[in-house]
Amino acid sequence: QVQLVESGGRLVQPGGPLRLSCAASGLTFSRYAMNWHRQAPGKVRELVAAITSAGDSSIYADSVKVRFTISRDNAENTVYLQMNNLKPKDPATYFCQGVGGAQDNCWGRGTQVTVSS
């Protein structure tokens, strides 16, 4: 059974850092590109960052460039999202997604990030 489990979401002060993790099981992790998405209440889900299966290339939404870094550890079947300088626009539920092909993708249930002083 394929599972993606996000963790690390919590309340953080503006300007603070936070690292999210997504642990994968039940799949050959190293064959999957991994994405982080976020969805705030009343808003559409948006792609935040993506990383190739080998971890050799990544892309970011303009709103998080420079501040967020996606990385992965294929030996640990885990993808990370390091978020720095968190802003009031960043609170959302953050989801990870694994993409193995056009018809092969899986989602975690999300982890909540709150930014408040």
C-alpha cells in the first residue's frame, strides 16, 4: 500500500524557519518525482516546489523562490521542504505528491502550517 505521510507543520512566527518532511512507503521512491503543494482556505491548491526522482533538478513557485528549498533522501524515502523567512501569505495545508508517470501519482494527507506572531 502506497503511503505518503507529511509531518513538521506547526505554528511559527513570521520570519521564522520550518522544515516539512514527507515519508514514503509502498513504492519505489527513487523512481518518483516529488512535489510539494499547498492549499489555503478558500484558495486553489498550488504547486510550491518539485524535484526530480534523482534529486538533480528542482523548480519553485515564484512566491517561494529563494525562501524555500526542496530536497530528498532516496535512501530514507523522504522528501523535505525547508521554508525560511515565512510570511503571512504562507499559511496553508502543505501536501506532498509522488509522480511516477502520467497515470501514476499519489498524495499525502497534508500538514498544517500556521504563521502568526
